[in-house]
Amino acid sequence: MDVKKISDDEIKLNLSKLTSWEIKEGKLHKLFKFKTFNQALSFMVGTGMVCEKMNHHPEWSNVYGNVDVKLVTHRVAGLTELDFKLAENMDKIAGEINLRKD
């Protein structure tokens, strides 16, 4: 798949369609907070399957119920439509799991 870096205007437009995502250090970032480690792990497994299908993988870490996600397309050294599509998929998967409200 041919991917291209998107413009700042395209980033702003795509970001406006997402909930609680932000740009930090040139990457799309969100901290998902789940009630338990098992829920966080379920999120990561479900997301991992989507990542494999997309051939697009996040930078992420998990501490207990928190999954810290950073998305960037390394092959173009910036953000692409793939990052925003993966973010949408992650939000959908997280919505099916019990997120903390804090």
C-alpha cells in the first residue's frame, strides 16, 4: 500500500473526528484507562489483530489498566491516513471494553 504523509490541515481535520486523541511530539497520542489489567490486555490483543490486517503497528505500553498509545507511520516519518484509521479502530475496540471514567 502506498502511504503518504498528510498535511497539517489534514491532521487537524482528522483529529477533529476523534475523541481524546492529541498530537504530541509529532505522533497521534492517547492514554486508554481500563478498570483492570485483563481489560487492557484484551484491548491490546483485539487491536493487535487489526494492526496485523492493516500492516500498521502502534508504539504502546501497558501498565496495569493503562495503555499508552502513540501512532506514527515510520516509513514516511510522519502521520498518514493509516494512523487515523487505526485510532478509529482502537476507539471502537476500547468502547466495547469497560473504560475508567477518571
